[in-house]
Amino acid sequence: MVHMSALKDRLRADLTTAIKARDDLRSSTLRMLLTAITNAEVAGKSQVELSDDDIVGLLSTEAKKRREAATAFEDGGRLEMAAKERAELEVLTDYLPQQLTEAEVSEIITAAIAKVGAAGEGMKAMGKVMGVVTPQVKGRADGSAVAAEVRRQLSA
């Protein structure tokens, strides 16, 4: 089996470092992440090796779960639990590509709308625009925030 993932190697190495440093938060977060990767690799009919892109997708999903859980805990007044989720999110963010700013996301969407000629088409162009935008922002921006900005620009 050809080894494809430099990111997985980095996660494993960082886990060893975190364990040696007795960094419980980082080691437990990385352990959870490596388990999620392994589970994804053996989930199908045949075992697969996740690529770095696949792992970034998984990281994005895990980061989104932490963001949503933190918000839910904060809304429920469970600040200690929220802080734990935010701390795990920070660890995960270290392995995600540099996140795009709102302005950068907005520019990508504006360009995509122009590219597909969707200006003035309103919401029926949503799918076309998202099709162009999604690969450009994958792992680098929150999907629901991107969709909200596409809706905002299309309805303007």
C-alpha cells in the first residue's frame, strides 16, 4: 500500500510529542482525530488510505462539531464544557489550511457569481455558484457561513 498522507504522519508525530510533554488536551484531541481517520479508512467495503484532502475534510467536520458544541454549551451556561470544546477546536485549527477572512470569502463568491453569469438570477443560481465556490473554500471556511454569504449576494 502506497503511503500518501504527510498530514497523518504529522498528526502521529505530534501525538507522540504531546504525550511526552504530558499535554493532555492536545494528545486526547489528536488521538480522537487519528481514531476518526482510521474509522473512515476502514468504514467502506475495502480499506482505503485517506489522502491529505480527505483528512482536511474530516478535520473541517470535527472543527465544525466543536464550534457548534461550544456555542450550544455557552448558550446553556455550561462555560467549562464550552471552554473544552474551544480548546479542542484550537488544536484542530493548527492542522487546517489557513482560514479565509470574511472579505476573502466574499470576493471568491463575487467572482464566482460573475463567472457563472448568475447576477440577477437570484436563488435559483445558488447551486451553480456553490459548485464553483466550494472547491475554492474547502477546509478554509465554514460551509454554512459561505452559503449564507452566497444567499446574501444573490438576493442583493
